[in-house]
Amino acid sequence: MSKPKHSAGRGHKRAFRSRVTWTLLAVLFISWGGPAANAFWQSLSSSNFGAAKADTMPQGGTPAGSLNGTNVTVNWAAVTTPTGHAVAGYTVARYSAPTGGTKIAAGGGCAGIVSGLSCVEQNLPGGTWYYTVTPVISLWTGAESARSTGVAIDTTPPTISVTSISPTPNGAGFNHTSPMTVNLSAVDNTGGSGVANIKYAVDGGSTVTVNAATAAVNVTGDGTHTVSYFATDVAGNASSPQAQTVKIDTTAPVVGVASISPTPNSLGYNRTSTVTVNLSATDVGGSGIASITYHVDSLTPVTVNAATAAVNVSGGDGTHTVFYSATDVAGNVTSQTQTVKIDTTAPTVSAVTMANGGTAKTADSGDTLTIVFSTDMDAHTLCNGWDSTSATQTASGTASISTGNVLTFSSPSCTAPALGSVSLGAAYNTGTSARSFTATMAWTQSTGDLVITFTSNGSGGTAGTGLSPASPVYTPAPGAADKAGNPVGTITAGGQSKF
């Protein structure tokens, strides 16, 4: 009975000594290999600690990284030991280059040992990062995986600028057309995430988002406008806000004659050889007056960089034209003309003629007296009932031949002045009182003819008969003048004529 017990005791002692031996070997191996060892002993049975075999740590599978802003999600496949032993977890690291470089332990959700097959590292600094994973079982670590494809982290905002304004503003920054287009273009940094969008607003209005790297901003309406804009890249980096001023003025300035010196008379005439036309331009609420340009008749244009200009008109009697325009800073132009009439020459009488219309050599019905003036006479100064501009005018009244054979005309339409007087130079009245005739007086502006026509055979006095031709002499009424106000000057005596 005692022998089996003795034998069993010896077997138990041998098994214990085996377990101790394997334990010591494992301890020695661990001590030799340290924490980085990739080979280890594993027990084959939890009830038999002496049953164990060697195993090795696997290499981690190549991870993949995906970017969301400045956060990177790292994913990898599970690995097991050659004998099918599952690893306990993984450590994640990153490098700044595809080869070489310094190993940096991942942070955030990827710090320490990650038990799953993915993690997220947050708020990475800018650059391109290459990830690795290393499997871990307790104190044992496997081989580091190959590096992932680079994941670029973009922390640099894009740049944005105005590439053009269409139409191109002038040198003063103004456009005189509407709408205008401000063309924006954004560029991200090299290796960046790319431009996501451009945002802009006009005059503080609602923000418009264009999901592209370019944008065309339309601006309308007169005035000074502000286009505010910035760009954002895919990583969410936004450029600093910028602003572009847009100045539009589509309204032409106002320009006109402020005064004419000396002041023309009521018919627009001046009797001086030089007349000054004072021009003035305004551009209320617009870009302002840049210049006034003018020329007289066909003379060379003159430009004055001001809102006023004094134009001297000379060149002799006649009608002159001042052509002038005002230009505002935006380039809008308004053009006008001003007529200047200069007449410094006294009108003349070129002929005084008697003509027979009835009985020859005596004054009677049908006879006419014609006085030929310069064509610019003011008819109002010949008959105050006439106007100064009508082409033809007529007055009915009485023609009288005095005892001194001086012809005058009176009419209710021409109280004063009325014709003046004509010395007939022949005895058409030989009596002691005036001889009177019903008559008409007619004016034709285009020819300057003033014609008195007898419409009766006369009464009073004594009619002269058988008279020879004579040379009548005209004396104008006081105030008789041309349209400029020049009094009648040279009077040519009539040639030989008779009623």
C-alpha cells in the first residue's frame, strides 16, 4: 500500500518540477526579449501549465486615413498570430514623410492602445501625415505596419482677389454703365484641400454663396457700392474678408449758359465786336464735373478742366455758334449749342424810288414809293404796331404830301414811329394845304422793302401835273434801327423817278 503512494508522490513532484522549469524558461525569455519581444510561449491548456508552445507577434496591417477638416479617421484590418491568437490591441503612430522621419505617437482618440480597428485623431497640425499601426498582446508587440497613404491636413486659408471689373473703370475709378461685374477668383495653397466656395455681399445685403473658385458679382445703380467677399477651402479655412469699391455714374451732367456779356437785346443781338459766353456745369449727386470743352464755329476745340468756362466770341458781324459740352468724372457727356448774333454795322438805305401806277407825272391812286433797307431792320422801329420778326407786315392809313412836297404816313397802327419822311424833289402839291391820300404801308423782311401805295386820288391842296423825274430823299424817323439796335446810317439818295 505504501509503494503506490510513494510512486504517486514521485510523479506529482516531477510534474511540479516541469511546470517550474517552463515557468522559469518563460521568465527568462521575457526577461531576455523585453517589452518589444515578438515571440512568446503560450499555454496549450489552462489545466496543464506544463503544456505550452512558442508563438510570434504579427505585423500590423497597412492602415488607411480619411480626412474631415483637421480630424483624421484611421482604419485598419485585424491581425492574429500565426497560431490564431487574437491580438489585444494596437498602437497608432504617424510620420511626416512616407519613409524615414521621426515617429510620433498618435493622440486624441488614437492615443495609447486602441482595442478596436479604427480611431480618430483630432485637431492635427498642418502637413501630410502617414499612419502606422502596431499589434500588441500584453507586453509583446508585433512589427509596425507599412505606412498609409499620406493624409494632407490643410490649416492655411485660401487667397481671393478681384481679377477684373467689367467694364473697366476709368482712371478715377468710375464707370458710366450699369450693371458692372466684379470678377472674383480664389486659390488654395499648394497641397491644400482646395477651394470650397466664395461668399459675397453687395452693400451689406444678403450673403450669396457660390460653390466654386470663381464668382461674378453684378452691381447696379448710380452711386458708390461696396462688394464684401471671402473664400473658404474644403478644410474649412476662411480667408480674411475683403472689400471692393464700385463707383457707378450713368447720369450725364447739366451744362448751360450762365450769362452772356454784354447782355444781348430782346432779339438776341449784340452790338459789340466781342461777346463773352459764360458756361457753367453741374453734376449733383454724381461723380463731379471733370471738364468743359467748347469751340466757336469751326475753330479748334478748347478744354477747360473746371465746371465753368468763359468763351469769347468774335470774328465779325454775323451769327456765330458756340458748341460746348460738359464731361463728368465718370465720362458721361452732355452737349449743347448757343447762338451768338453780333451786329456792329449800322443799317443802310440803298434806294428810294417813286413809281407811277395811275396818271403819269401826278400823284394819284396806284402810285408807290419804295424805300430799300438793309434786310436786318427791326420793323417795330418803322411802325410801332409791327413786331420785330414777321416776314411781312402791312398798315393802312393816310399818306400826306405837305406844301413843301414832303411825304409822310400816319396810321392808327403806327402812331409813332411811322416811316419818317421823304422829300419828293418835285411839286406834287402846289396848293397851300397838305394833299392827303388813303394809303397802305407794307414791309417785307427778306428784301428790306418798305412800300407806300396810294389807294385814292387825293384830296386837299392842289395836285401838280406834268412833273419831270426827281430824286427823292429819305429821312428816317427817330429810333429807326436794325435788330441789333444800330440806328440807320448811310442813306443813298433816290435815283431819278416819278409818280
